[in-house]
Amino acid sequence: MDVNKTIQRFIKVAFKILIALLIVYATVGISKVAYDFGYRVFTEPAMAEAPGEDVLIQIKEGMSAQELGQMLEEKGLVRDGNLFYLQLKLSAYSKKMEPGVYTLNTSMTAKDMMVTISDTADQRASEEAAAATQEAEGAAGAEITQEADVPASEGE
């Protein structure tokens, strides 16, 4: 009887040790995958060395960031569309994507692509601000001209 109890205790202890080792192994494996993915978010290299290959893409109205990431993966511009999606969501460019046709290159990093796609929005904003400034200056210039004409005619 004592032998049976000893064997049962040994099996229980061995089983508990096995479960603990499996949990540690799984935790280490999951941690490694998570670290690698997190590291790639900020350091993912371009798909090819310069000069690379130009690829035309079209961002359609209402296209989600996840759809954009999948399209870039299909066109060979990024290794992982989900990683691009996460990079885009974590960047300052996530709200600046504009519909249109863009020429991207396989030697561009994800950030370079985001800058290229968002430059159109920035350029439009800059052009609109410049036009508004010119209109305001033109209106102010016309008022100044009219005021300058009034004293000259009164003095005569």
C-alpha cells in the first residue's frame, strides 16, 4: 500500500511539474512572437534595395486602412498587410490618407509610403491656405488703394 501511495504522489508531482513547464514554454513562445511583431512595427525594412520597382496603387473613397494594407501586401510593397495597418494606425498619418492614384516603390519603407500618400492632403491644405491668404491680401490691398486714392483727391 505504501508503494501505491508513493507512486501516486510521484505521478501527481510529475504531472504538476509538466504542466508548469508547458505553461512556461508557451509563455516564452508567445512573448517571443509578440516581441518580434512589436519590433517590426518600428523597424520593418523595405521590400527591396534601391532603386526598387515602381508600383501604381489606387486608394478608393471609403477604403479602410486594413484594406489598404492588404492591397499593399498583394502588390508586393509590404511583407505583412496587418503590420502596415498597425503601423498606419499608430502613426500621425492615419487620418491623412486621401483617395487617388499613387506611385510607390518597393524600396520604400512603410513610413515613406504613408508620407507619399498623405503629401497630397498636406499639399491641398497648403494650397488652400495660400489661396485664402492671397485672397485676403488682395482684398486688403484693394482697400489700401482706395484709401490712398481718397486723401489724394481731397487734397486737390
